Amino acid sequence: MEAGEHEAGAVDGDRGRAGAIQPAAGPGTALAAPPPSPPVEVTGDTRRRLSLIGTVVSVALFLASMVVLWRIIGEISLAELRNAFSAASVRQIGLAILFTCISYLLLTGYDALALRQLGRSIAYRVTALASFTSYAVSFTLGFPLVTSGAVRYRIYSPYGIKAPTIVGLTVIAGITFWLGMSAVLAWSLMRESLAVAALTGTVVRLNEGLGIAIVAALGGYLAWVGIKRRSVSVQGWRLELPGFRLSIGQMLLGAGDVCAAAGVLFVLLPGGHGLSYETFLAIYVAACMLGIASHAPGGIGVFEATMLIALSHLPREGVLGALLLFRLYYYLVPFAFALLLLGAHEIGARLGDPGRR
């Protein structure tokens, strides 16, 4: 595939033409064709209220989690934690690195699917660089719309990708993540409802009902985008959403990424935990969702507190050691590698690297 971009034509077979991000209609704005459906848009006042409520909830969740985490860590001996941290076998570390590589490899598909929906064709080596570095940086620094957007723009802009398209790409990539996360959570809740109830103190019927509700919501979304072309308004631009077939691809890709990321922590847990992987998935996804809701970089503090509470039947030193190793292999090592790649990319650009053209 030639590096560079061009209009992709028909990319989503169930709708006949590529989705694109276009200026929203307004005075003096001429569009080539009327929008297929009115874009879903939130008014300014409603957006401000929701933002304020979200900020309050996020801060409260973060502070509460930090209090819980502080109390739990206060009961752990430093010597015991050091022993748990060093107890990880070569096999565990090797598997953790393998699953980390699989997860980040699947993450590169997020941008590839989004660019396909937006009607852009970019060489995979470019999308892989942009995807890996943007996610590795945003996972560690937080504020993904800013950090990942800035990294993507720096890499994609020489290929004619403008800021509005970066916004659309980020939105579609976010949809991929949430479709996959929701599918994994629904599966694990329905398959392991009894085990999840025993760990979390919930009721089996509640877990099963929640799993069924998530499946119904996913089915409703797929039907909604499958019946006809849908669009949303993003910062004054109309973004056409992926159709049924591409949404299925998003769900499978996102689910694979989530399962691989969960596998990193699962293989690092102390031996003899007796947890099935499917049961662990439900706990992992719930911890991730709470971490995302806190808006803390990588969900730090909130994610750990949730995992320590859910896995309280295991030795706390061993679980905390696994969590620290998880942070190291899944967040810090890729972050350092991403910085090296970005530095090499900038040096190559300044030296007139022909690969950018």
C-alpha cells in the first residue's frame, strides 16, 4: 500500500460509501448531500452540567479509592511485598510480556478501522506507530483526548490528516474500546455469575441480569447503526458512525485487546488463586471502568483498590506485587519504548526521512 492518503470509496459494504467527518450544516454552509439522519447532538448547557457532575463524581471516586488503597497498603509489610514482587517466575514474566505485545498489536487495529471508516488509506506502519505511541503515552499520562490526539496529529499530519479527522478517529477508536469492553463484561457475567457473586458479594441473578442487559444494549446499538447510516456531532462536525459489519469488527477487536490486557495481570497473580480466567475478566473490566471514571492516568489508585478488594481472599502482598508488575510491563515499559520511537520519528523527520512522504 502506498504511503499517503486518498479517498477510499466504498469501505463499509452494508452502507455503500465510506463514513466521513464533515462540517455540520449552518448558515452559508454547502454540503454535497444532505445528512442521512439528524446528528445526535447535546446542547451547550446540558454538556456543561454533565461535565460538572462527571468531574464531581470522578474526584469523589478517586479520593475514596485512595483512602481505601492507603488503608490496605498500610497493613502490608514492606519485606513481604518485596518478597512477593521478586517471587514472579521467568515464565510469568515471559507470558506477561507476550500478552502485553498482543494487546498493543491489537490496539494498532483501532486506528486502522477508524481510518477505514473515515475513508482514508494510510500505510499500516504509519498507523501502527501512531496507535502504539498515542496509547502508550495516554495510558501513562492520562487526558487521552489531549495526549493521544497530539501524538496522532504529529504523526498523521504529514499525510494530510487534519485536526477534525483526528477527532473523528479518536471517537471511533473509543467506540471500539467500549464495544469490546462491554462484550467481555457481558460474557463473563453470564458465564461466571456464581463465581463473580462469591467474590463481589452480589446476587447471581443480578449478575446474570446485568449481563443480559449489556447484551441487549449491544444488540440495540448494532441494530441502530445497521438499519441506516447514523451520525453524531463532534465539535461542530458531523461524524458518520461505522455500520453493522464494521461495528462487529470493532467489537471483536476491542474484546481481543481487553482479554489480552487482562491476561497480563492474570498470569502475574500468585499461584494457587483458584480463579478461572473468565471470572477474573469480570473483575478486571469492572476495575478498568471505575479507573476510567476516575479520570486518573491509567486509573491508578482506583484500579488497584478495586482489584485488592475483589481479590481479598488472596495474600495482599502477592496481589499488590502482581499489580506493581502489571504497571511496569503494561504501562511503563511501553511508555518508555513509545518515547524512543517518537524521538526517532522526530529525528527522521528533521533529516528528511522519505518514509514520511
